Amino acid sequence: MTSRAPKICSADEAVALIGNGATIASGGFVGAGHPEALTAALEHRFLATDLPRDLTLVYAAGQGDGGWRGVDHLGHEGLLKRVVGGHWGLARKLGRLALDGKIEAYNLPQGVVCQLFRDIAAGRPGCITHIGLGTYIDPAQQGGRLNDRTPPGLVERVELGGKTWLWYKSFPIDVALIRATAADGFGNLVMDEEAMIGEALAIAQAAHNSGGIVLAQVKRVLDEPLPPHRVRVPGILVDRVVVAGEHEHEQTFAEAMNPDYCRAATPYDHYLTQASTQAALAEMPLERRIIARRACEEIPPGAICNLGIGMPEGIAEVAADRGLLNSVTLTVESGPIGGRPAGGLSFGASRHPQAIIDSPAQFDFYDGRGLDFAALGAAEIDGAGNVNVAKFGNRFAGVGGFVNITQTARKVVFCGTFTAEGLTLSYDLGKLKIVREGRVRKFVEAVELISFSAARSREVGQEVLFVTERAVFRLTAEGLELTEVAPGINVERDVIGQMAFRPKVGAVKTMSAELFA
């Protein structure tokens, strides 16, 4: 022990150190790596004492379960004044406060927030990057602001070297809320049983160098000092260590502990993977299976890939079934490299990864065009090829890592059903039939918010496709071009008739019958 050793205390004692008006940064990705004991204790304190008040919350990845866990513990009027978040879809109480104008609210790209923590720690003026240009995060549009109450100026356009960049401005971090597996007597933190490393080090450095405090949640305290190479956050940065209860330190919000997220695969694991893949494909709804199979055909040999949450998750199952995981590498923005990305509330973890790096480093790799292929979902697509994933109707999800990934991957495939809410299909005698059309059209005249800018995509020279269960489009200089339709589909009735614009129609091919079997 040294004089720098942090004090071990309860979660209630730790959050009692947070004062009115503080800016707090919370780590985690969905449920992985989130300090649930600390955010829950902060909520309990506010409900019991009405303190602290007017906090600013900053987080990179979405942290929640769509119910009550994660940063939604802080979704109370009066507790929060401002939120700067990367993804809002799983924190619905926060989203409601933002849409109702009860708090100042920003949505910034997940990767930018990760990197901004490092810039704050380093005393730099902020994060200067090309990520976000041409989207609603660009101040030429909305500057990432979610309501009229939110002041402009957090993001600014600047000219450097004859090019336009976005400057995401630094601000002090007063409190860091982070999580690790264990702490030693010096307060050094290890993450051996975590599904990801995340941005814990960057958050801790940002708070420490801002003159703030670092509160770390762990499963246990070790008697012996940690080997130095295993330490992810050094104890010199940690002010308090809280040992969480088992129910507040589950590996993800879906699984208490899955050792496969922390170890490499064995030959027996490969055998089990084949069996589970067959079962998963058999249970997959027809439309998802069609889309996953068609999108998988676009993966280049030997590609480094990213697959988004939701519809694209099925591509991993198809790739495994086709034996492609030996030649392509699947990555997740939270840090895993290799293996098979998990889905649902375990999204952010990967089963049997080859490596796990920290999130800011993963986004450095993505932002520099390290990805060969990316497949992501799409809520709205317009005739120009712009995509919205952030807001639909009265629900705000945000972009997460979507902007970083779609603006930089060399090939991008957007995956989704042609219409939504109620779509029912059948496949018989070699033909796809629309039994019932979805109530919501996804190909619209103009998207509500631009999450993916087609104009920016053309500037950087990406190959972009849109894969649905009945048709495939590609992005051209003139907008969307229809290139394929499913067997049995009438182009005018089932495709163009369900769109708010008329795409370019060239030589249209029939999608392979193997996709529908």
C-alpha cells in the first residue's frame, strides 16, 4: 500500500462525493462495462435527498436495457441539466427528457466521444475530425442538438490545410464512473472477466487531469499486487473503490458471466459453433435470413468487418455457416477483434475473440478507413441515398458508432426489410410472396435526420448497397439504382409502388434462389 491507495467504500459513500452541477462521465457499452452499482446508488441518493442537482452526463456508447438499468438510473428531471450521449435508444427515460425539452441534449458519434475523453485528458482544445460531416451532427445542420433548449456551439466547423473539419470542443470532467473486474491494494484495475475494456482509462485520465475524482466499481479486491502488464487503469488515477454486489456486476445485461467472451476458441468450440449456427439459422425469420445471406455475399475475401446491432447480426451466423470466419475478421466498436459478435443485450461482446483493445483505439482504426466491410441497419432511406437511424416518429435512438463506421468503411451494406411493422412473407414454388405489407414505408422522399450522408460517401469513394428481402439497390451519382429483385416480385407493384420516389432502374437481375431456401 502507498499513500496514493484509494479508499474502499460503499457505493452510497462514493456517490455522496458528487456535488451539484458536476459533469460526470460514465463508461460501458449496453450492459458490458457499465458501473451499475454506482449509477443505481446515485439515483437512490437523488430520490431520497433531491441531491445532487443539475448534473451534466457524458457517455460514449449506449448504456441501458430499454427498461431501468444503465444511465436511465439518472433519467430524472432536476438530477440532470445536460446530457452528451453517443446512443440513446436503450436509455428511454433520458430520451424522453430530451424530446420533451426538459434537459439540454446532444447526440455525438460514439467514437468521437471516446476520443474526446483522451483529448480532455491531454489538455487539447477538443477532437478535430472528419467524422460527422454532412450529417445532422454537422453544425451546418443541427450540430447534434436534440431540442431548441440545447445551445449551439459544442461542435464547430473549422478549416485546416484547405479542408473542412469538425471541432468537438473539450470541457472538464468532474467525476468518472468506471468499472473493472478487480482492484489490488494500490487501486490498480484489471478487466480479465469483462467483455470489453471500453474507454475506462481515457475517462479516468480526463477526470483526474480536470481536477476531478475517479470512482471505480469492481467485483473484488485482491490481496496481492497485480502484474503490471495486466493493469488497465493505474491506481494513481483512482480515488474510491466500490465492491459491487453480484447482481450489480453482471458481465452484460443479458448474461451474468460467459467465459467465452474472455477466451480464445478451442477445436471443441468450433464444433459447438457449427451446431449452434444451424439452430440459429433454422429459427431466424425468413426476411432476416434472406437479408443476412444476401449481405454476406458482399464480404470481400479476407475482409476486416463490422456488423451493426439488429438486422445485420444475422450475417455472423451466415458467415459461420459458410465457413468464412476462418478468412474474414469480425470486429465490434467496443474493442473485440475476431470471434463472433454477440447480439441483443450482450451486444458489444464477442465469443472467442482474438484480441480485445480499448474503444478509442478501435475507433482510431475505423476512422482511418481500416474497415473493408460494414453492414448496418437503416430506418429510413431517401432517393439521394441518405440514411436515418437516429429518429423515427416520437422515438430518438441516436447514432452510436454508426457515423464513424458508415463514413469510413470501404464497402457499406445497409440491411433492412423493405417496409416495417406488420410485414409478412412466404416463399413457395420458387417465388417470394408479400402476404401482408408493412404499415411503415422506409424508402421516403426525405429522411427526418441525416445519419449517413450520400454526398459525403461519394466524396470519399465508398461502395454502398441497400439490401432488403425483395430488392437490392446500389448508390450511384444520381441516387439509388435498383439492381436486383426477388423471384416472384413485381417491380412496379411490390418495389417502386412502395417507395416515395422512383429509383433509377437499370438491368435488374433476379436474386439467387439459394437465398430463399
